[in-house]
Amino acid sequence: MKNRNTQTGILAMVITAFLWSIAGLFIKVIDWNPIAIAGLRSLIASFVLLVYLGKPGIQLSFPLVAAAAANAATMLLFVIANKTTTAANAILLQYIAPVFTAFIGAALLKERTHIEHWIAFIVVAAGMIIMFIEKLSGGQLLGNIIALTSAVTFSLYFVFMRMQKKGSPFESVLLSHWITAAICLAVSFFLPFPAFTVKSVGAILILGVIQMGIPSILFSVAIKRIPAVSANLIAVIEPVFNPVWVFLILNEYPGINTVIGGAVIVSAVTAVSIISSRRQPDRIIN
């Protein structure tokens, strides 16, 4: 039964990462300020969660509020990072998060990080560098610091969500989307009014429902069943799927570095997921 729960969590997290990955493709379709996109996307995602939950039972516990704040901060910081550094730098720096999760999770959750996780960190880092080596750039210190900060908040999001494994983490995600929507839409009043076209409305609905809403539910399912560090490692396959979508929709062939780096990342995440699904649950670290 334990192994089946773990397998369900792994599958839910893989689908989550897969759906998260369509963001880049559809954001390109919308000619709006990224702040407006993030705000409306979160607002739509919150309606998806409300439909799923029916009547949410939001009890303002520390893990619930902390997870919501961490997720909202991650979404906001990542948007800002993409405006102040290159997209490659922002992605690469944010996905240092599993390492932070390993240390924070051990301290706060008492969840052990195994040797296969540490090996996977190194292999995934190598794969990321291979994928983005041609697009990385120096300088842009502020943007890089913001991206690195988003990695910290991203890891905290996983940890605080995992703290609610015996409760209902769904409300944390709902609250995070309300916070993000409120901040971004308030800022949007001071930006040029977005042009609502059939294409942009269709794209923002896809982003809100499919790219953010459904994955919010699946992530909440996953984090109840697998350790925070395992979930965060699986999440790093998100940028691997981006060129797949571009190839399928736009017929643009990925470069050889993208193919090699992506294969390295997927292989590492697959291996560690198989090992984790077969491992007996750990005792709590004293």
C-alpha cells in the first residue's frame, strides 16, 4: 500500500511538471505584461481549485500560510527574474531548489535525503548546464539574485506543503493564487491595459486551467504521498518538456545540447523515482 501511494505521488508529480511546462509556449502567444499574465492566470487557477474543493476549509495554520506565501513569492520572483536576467539564467538558478529542499526538509520535516538523491542532484545539474550552456550569460547580477531567491522560496513551498501531508494542502495553493492574483492585478492597473483578443483569451484560459489550475490539484495530491525532495527533483523535468512542446506545436527542432541535456535529466529523475518507489519508508530522523 505504501509503495502504491508513492507511485501515485510520483505519477501525479510527473503530470504536474508536464503541464507546468506549457507555460512558455502559451505566454509567447499573449502580448501582455508578464505581471498581468501571472495575475489573471492565478485568478483563473483559483476558480479551478474552488470547483474541485467545493467549500474550502481554510484554517490559518502556520504551514498553510507559509506554503501559500512561498508559492506566491516564487511566482512573482520568477516573473521579475525573467524581466531582469535571461530566461536560461532564471530557469537554471530556480532549479537549484532541490538542493535547498534537501537541507530544509531534513531540518524541518526530518525527512532523510538518500545517496540516490545526491547523485541525482549532480547529474541533473550537469544536464541543465548542457541544455542551457549556449544561452547562459554573465552580468545581470540583480536578476540572477532574484532567480536564486525564487529557488529558495520554491524549496520552501515544497517543504511547507509537505508539512500538511496529514491534512489538506489544497487550501495553501488556493490562498497562494489569491495572493498572486491580488498583487499582480493591483499592479496591472498602473500598466498599459492588455488587448483582449480571441487568441490571448484562449491562451490565458489554457494557462489558468491546464497549466496552473489542474497541476495545482495534482501537486497537492503528490506532496501528500512523496517526500519534498523527491517531488522537487521530479519538478526539474519541467524545462525538459518545453522544447518538446515547441517541436510538436511550432515544428521547431531542438538543438543537440537540448536533446542530450534533457535525456540526462530525465534519466536521472526516472532512476531516482524508481529507487524511491521501491524503498521502504524511512524512520523519522532524531
